[in-house]
Amino acid sequence: MTNTTPETRIAIFKGQNIRKTIYQNEWWFSVVDIVEVLTDSSIPRRYWSDLKIKLVKEGYKELYEKIVQLKLKSSDGKKYTTDCANTENIFRIVQSIPSPKAEPFKRWLAKVGYERIQEIEDPELATKRTRMLYKLKGYPDSWIEKRMRGIAIREELTDEWSNRGARIQKDYEILTAEISKATFGIIPSEYKKLYSINSNL
């Protein structure tokens, strides 16, 4: 089991920014961003609000309950709580939107899902794709190798924690904090605050 820290990414679809983030080891997408792309609504938040009511009335209460609010970066650079859904539930939401634009988006989501399945069956593919992504972003080979070694070591460590009884996210957070404190004198949350302060100077 791998402990994944939520990390925001941007997926480009039809020239639009669809925000997504890793949460509980899977991708979660901004529902409002997807609604905006598929409907061209001038008020996508209102459209999504009305759609949520419609889904509940039509018996999709279970889907509504699976919507999670996560913090994603907005156009002003700040992070705000946003309704997000995983790939499975995004499919269901897309299917409920009467728009011809939904079809290519379904294909795009299917590709993301297919790649994930491939990576589960062959973990080496995930490593190759990660290397390629870093290379396309212009990172030097030495940096990529160091980064990949760090990821591999982290996976081995979390696997060992799992074998020794770690089961929930909090277990990994506590263990990570202890290692960070012993090594650097501060825990990850303190580092984030320090980094934020230095970035604003």
C-alpha cells in the first residue's frame, strides 16, 4: 500500500482546464470544471447545483453522497473547497448531462481509466510514464533518477509499514512525521508552513 499525498494536477480538455487531484490513491476531478466544459454554461456552479437536486430526485442519492469536497487551486492562485468526484462517479455525472460534448469526454476518461488498469497489471508502465512526464517537463536525467529512487524507496518503506500493521492514512501520516522530525527537526506540516512563508517573502 502506498501513502499518496494529495497533489494537484491540471488535465487539459478541449482547451479548458479541468482540475484534478490525487485523493485516497486515485484521481478526483472538479465537477464544476467538467460541467463548464460539457455545457458551456455561463454559470456552471448553478448548473451543477440544479443537477445535484435533479440527481437526488431521480434516485441517485448514493452518487450525491460520494461527492467529496477537496481544495483545488482557483484562477486567483488560491485554493478553495470544490466538489470533486472520482472517475467512476464522473462517468455517471457525465451520462446525466444532455450534451453532445459528453462523448469525447467519456473517451478521454476511458483512456485515463485504461492506463490506470495497465499500470495495475504492469507497475513498470507507471514508472515509464512518470519518467516520460518529467522528461517532457524538461527535468534533467540526474534529477529524474534521483526522484525515481526517492519514489521507490518511499514505496518500499510504506509497504514495510503495511506489513507491520499500518492500515489507515493517519498511521502513515504519524510515521512520516516521526521520520521527518528525527531527520530534519520538523514535521511535514511545519515544513509546509515554513515553505509558504519563505515563498511570500
